[in-house]
Amino acid sequence: MYIQEGGVKLSIVNEVGREAVVAVLGPGDFLGEGCLAGQITYVASATVIAPATVLVIQKDEMLRALHGQHEFSDHFIAYMLQRNIRAEEDLVNQLFNSCEKRLARALLLLAHYGSHGAPDKVISNVSQEMLAEMIGATRPRVNVFMNKFRKLGFIEYKNDIRVHNSLLSVVLHE
């Protein structure tokens, strides 16, 4: 599937009902690509978090495009490599960084800092509960750090979250 507009979260729920958000995807992202490698069942659930338009591409059609359209194939491979790098960075982040640093990183990634072009800086449709699921923490713990970040002028929030460049200092120092 190819997300044309909107947002989708990929999450996994364990046997006791605890949810972990493993990715938040937006326009230009793919999901369900495991079927190309023979994956029969998808372990994560995809949930729309903002009104979305998703293009469903049949496996045989995708394979035909990958084999016949070199520019598309190059784009898809670059996307998959970038997603793999991001997954490795997420694992290292989860294993070695503090909860506060994981939250700061998640906010910066959601605001598209470090991506090509200007960052969004405003994050919509993301609750503290979802942030907690993304960083492996509780919602009250996220609330403590969100309030701290707001008091330090790193973020502003009411309905949406506005991320300031200064939040980078949390990720870069420790």
C-alpha cells in the first residue's frame, strides 16, 4: 500500500493488551511491503490517525513496476533502505537512551527534523498516549516530560504540538 495523504500508525498489541507504536507513516510512505518477500501475515496493525488516501497495489502489479520501471524501483529500494536504517536507530534508541531523550527524539522525528526540505514543526493528531506507546513509557511519564519541555520553551501545545529547534539540545546532550 502507498499512502498518498494522511497518516497511519503501525502498532503491535501484546497478549495483555499493551500497545507499542512501531511507526508513524505519512504521505509517500509504503506499508505491507513484507508480502513482496513472502510474508504471509503482517504482525503490526495499521490504524489511520489522520484522514488518509491509501493506494492499494496488488503484489503482481508491484513486482511488475519494480522490474519494469527503474526510476520507481530505485525510489522504492531507497525508501526501504531508509526505513531499515530508521528501524535500527529506533532499536538503539530504545535500548540505550533515557525516556526523556526518547520522547525528544520522537517529537523531532514526527516534526520531520533532519528530513529533506523544511520541517513541519507542528505535529497534529498525536496524543500523549500515542507518544507513550512510541517510546515504551507510561502516559503520566510522558506528561511530566512534555510539561518540562514546555516550561523550557522547547515545545508549545494545546491541540497540536509545536516543536522548536531548541528541543535538539535534549537529544544532543546527556
